[in-house]
Amino acid sequence: MAHKYSSAVLLAALLAGSAQAQDFSRVKQRVASEAGSPELISFKAERAYGTQEVQQLFRDQLALTTDDQLLPLRAGTDAQGFVHEKYQQYYKGVKVEHATYSVHARQGKVEAVSGQFEQIRGLNATPTLDAAAALSRATAFVGAKTYMWQDAGEEAFLQQQENNPAATYKPQGELVVVRNQRAANPLKAGKPVLAWKFNVYAQEPMSRAYIYVDAHSGEVVLQDDIIKHAGATATFATAYSGTRSLANESFNGSFRLRETTRGLGIETYDMNTGTRYNRAVDFTDADNNWTAAEYNNSSFDNAAGDAHFGAQATYDYWQAVHGRNSYDNAGAKIKSYVHYGRSYENAYWNGSVMTYGDGATTFKPLTSLDVCAHEIGHAVCEKTANLTYSNESGAMNEGLSDIWGACVEARAVAQFGLTGKSTWDIGEEIKKSGGALRSMSNPNLYNQPDTYKGTKWYTGTGDNGGVHTNSGVLNYWFYLLTQGGSGSNDLGNAYSVSGLGIDKAAKITFRMESVYMTASTTYPQARTFAIQAATDLFGAGSAEVTATTNAWYAVGVGTTTTAAVAGGTTAPAGVTSLSGSGITTSMNVFPVPATNELTLVLPGNAEATSVRVTDLRGANVQTARYEGNNRLSVSGLAQGVYLVSATDGQHTYRMRFSKE
Ligand SMILES: [Ca+2]
Ligand SMILES: [Ca+2]
Ligand SMILES: [Ca+2]
Ligand SMILES: [Ca+2]
Ligand SMILES: [Zn+2]
């Protein structure tokens, strides 16, 4: 809104500073915009202009130059006996958009004038670009696939409707002066320019707006929508996530699933069982209350609410937890296409939009929240690590999408109290036979490996080298990193991981994905990158680094500790303590993993007086032999993870180690 200045202050300023011969002696009150342009001028009754003196009034009060004209548009009268006559501004004979001035007169006397008058100086009113060149700039700006004038049927209908065989939707172009309302550059912003004005009616995607193209520079300076929409909030009875409030917008008297409150927007379209995106239409509702009675139908139209909610919840997760503005961190519009094909049993990110089938025998509509977040997770991956979708990198691409599916779902469950969802299952709501697509906490359940190159690890060429199978390893790694857990993996290695909670685990994971991973990253490299990410975020030697390392060890990648090299010697590094209460934990052991001999480092470099080795269940292992001088011979031990307890005569210390 323009700021209004008091008439007294403004009058003084204008009188002091204006070079124009403006006659203020007849003015009762003058209200100007911030830029100094008069918006309302009222006149003293005894000095009022007569209605035959309107052009003189304009010259006196608006500082018209010989380039300026105000020509009458129309007049009307009101019940108070006023005549209101509206004038259109022209500059060098070119219409000035949005610049009209009204004269309010009664009994032949002008009581006030009001309106918008543009003070334009030195504008070149001869276009550099012709209308055709400018139109191509306008259509490039709109970027529609098709326009109404390209559709012979629509053209014929218009001609019939207007009873005019020459009628066309093809924009003709009108030369005008208009303010540049799109320039970010303050030298250009708001300044009047000569422009071509086009009425551009796009068919697909549908929009209609006046597009103004600078007739000298060719840049679009204003888009004035003819078909208008406004932000709204839908109430939507979704298929999987209850009744949710969803940002959307009103449009042409109804409501549709588009919104602009998140990044550049979130839009959800209906493919109506077709497979062509350019045939998709909006889902619409008359009162913005999208009820189950209306949409829980045989077409599964309530799935649209899930896709829209899923995109919004996913956007919100990335913003809240990772400070990321949409999948590209530049606000990219998230478009979802629902009802793809007939009985289509899948969902995918096609490189630019989300696409959801309605399912058939195996699946219900594939728009559950974890699946939505999974698909958008692929978009995140493409904009970050861009992991090649085959073999190990492809498996981690899939795994990361499952991870983001779990994270988004968990956050929304907590935020909205959603029911029927299971964080560590993927697709548990869409399987008709029950169960899920994948289990992150127990990958073997759906024929995925939980150990790198372990049981159910896929080595063939199907599914791009088993990307939906070998993702189980990354999934289980993330599950353990979040929840913690202990057990024995397929390599026979016993593990124990202290869980970090889902947000810390997610931050480590996303740093691994966005900062370190490359298109060809393998599982062992991912371990290195995750440990580096945890080190960046939480510090070397932190519990988070230990948990990250141990979670990788648990899924069969690497060892339990990262041996730090300092001063040419391998320094001891701590591993996760399994100590019970009353036992201090500050013993270190090295090297890890050990092959022949393990060195124990007790607090204060004390010497161990007795040493015992057990397996993780606590059973004594006799094949390890204490040699004295804090050296333990482990050459007779089988490969695996063990616990060593050492006593210095006063305290007992325990530490895990692994034998290679
Ligand atoms: Ca339909
Ligand atoms: Ca309704
Ligand atoms: Ca789930
Ligand atoms: Ca296993
Ligand atoms: Zn996927």
C-alpha cells in the first residue's frame, strides 16, 4: 500500500521543491502517493474549477507536459448529484495502463479529482520489437504446451459465439506504457516502460493473463491474471492420513489442489487413468470441503488428497529438519499426478514430477505418505548425490528414498497423530494382502539382505542390479543408527549399536548424501562418507561417530572402529561400551580389528593383573591368552566380536573388539 502523507507537509514540500507551475491556491486538500503522485485533490468551494475547465485543472494540478493527455473514457452520475467523469492517460499518444483520473463535479463545479497519474519523462514511444517478436517472448514466458488459438475447435467455437468469422484467441498486441512490476533491479522496478500487451490464453496447462513485454528490451514486465486464483485451505478426507487441512487455492469459482505457500508451489493433478501429462486436469471441489462421501469413490479420488498432503508433509519435513527449500533447495514446484494409467501398480518420480498409479490386484492407490516421500526422495537424490540407478549406487538411491519415506512419515505421525502407519515399514498401507513392500527393521522379511553381500544379497542383473533388494542394507543401517540394536550379522559378526534417534540419524545421512556421495558411490564408500558426515556434525570420537561406525559394522561394512593414524603410530580408539553399572569404561584396545595380538590401554597406563575374554553372550572364550604386559594373544580366536574384561586390581574395565 502506498503511504499517505498529510496534505500540509506534502503541500509545503511540493511548493518548495516543484519546478512545475502548479496552482495550489485553489486546493483544499491534496493526498499524494509515496512517489509524490497526487491521488486525491479537493478544491475550495469558492475557487473550484468549472466542469468546462477540466483540462486546465489537469495542467495546473498534475503538471502535464505536451507529451501527456487525459482523454475522457466515460461518465456517470450518483444519487448525491455528482457527475463522475473518468479520463484515460496517454503518453505521446500511447495509452498508459492503469492510469485513469476521475473528475467529481456537482452543479458544474469540480469538487475533487482522484486517480492514478503517471509522471513519465523521456520515454521512447517507438517500439524496438514488433508485436510478433514480443509475442514469442510472452509465450516463452507462459511456457504452456498448447494455446487456445492453436486449437481449431476452440477457434471455431469463439467465432460462432461472437458471430464474427475473424474472431481469434491469437493475441494481437497493444502498445501501452506500463510500470515494470517484475524487475528486481531497483533502477527498473516500478518504472514506466513501453510495452506490448497480450491477452494470452493457454490451454494446457490452463491459464489466461495479460502479459506485458517491454517493447525495447523484450523482458516481461507484468503478468496480470485474467483467470484468477487465491490461496485457500481445504479440508480433505484422505485415503490414508485421515482428514487433513491442506493449503490449496480458489480458482474460477471453485477450489483446486494447487498452492503457493511452499516454495514455488505444490500442485496435484488428475490423469484420469490416462498416461499423458498434458491431458491431466485439476481436481476441483465446489466448497473446499473434500468429503469421503464425494471422493472415497470407485475412482479412488481421495488419493488426490494423499498426494497433496504427502507433498506438503514432505516439503515441511525437509524445511524443518534439513533447512531445505523443496527437493532442489531452490523452491522447486512439487507436482503430483494421480490416477496414472489403468490399474497401474506403481509410483515413480519421472525426473520432474511424481506419478501415482491406482493399483489393481497387488496395490491400492500408491499415494501413502511414505511412498509420496519416497518418490520425492528420489528428486532430492537427483539434486544431490545423483546416485546412478544400478547396482550398489542404485540400491543406496532406493535406500535413501525409503529412509526419507520413513522420516517424513514419522514426523507427520508425531505432528498429526496419524494412525495406521509404521515407520520402519514401507508401503504398509497400500498392500491389498497386508504386510508391506519392505521392512527397514527386518529386511529379510521381504527378501532383502540386512548384511552387505549377506543372505538375500542380489548379484544378478534384474531390477538394475537389484536396487530394490540390496537397498535393505542401507535401510537396516539407518534403522540401527536411529533405534540402536544388537545381534549377529550374516558374516557372523556380533554387533551392538546405540541409537541416535531419527533426526540425528537423518542429519548424518543427508550430509553423507548431499556433501560426500557421488553418482558411483559404493557401500564401503558410503561408510567412509557417513563417518565423515557424523564427524563434521558431532565431532571426532563422538558417540554419534561411534554409532555410525558400529551401524555400518552391523550391516557388514567395515570394522567397529576407525583407527586414527597420528604421529606414525596407530592410536587406540574406543568402541561402544557394553559395560554394566559399577564398571568404568575407559579402557581402550588396539588394533581393531585384531589379528594376532590385542593391546589393552588401561587408565593411567596401569597394568592389567587379570584378563578375561568372553563372547557377547558372556561365555568364556579359552582360546585367547593373556601374555602379560597388557598384551592379549588372539591368534587362536575365531573371527568375530568379543568382549575383553581387564582388572588392574582395583577396577574392572570392559571393551569390545573384533577379530579378523
Ligand atoms: Ca476421474
Ligand atoms: Ca465438497
Ligand atoms: Ca511406513
Ligand atoms: Ca541377517
Ligand atoms: Zn524408488
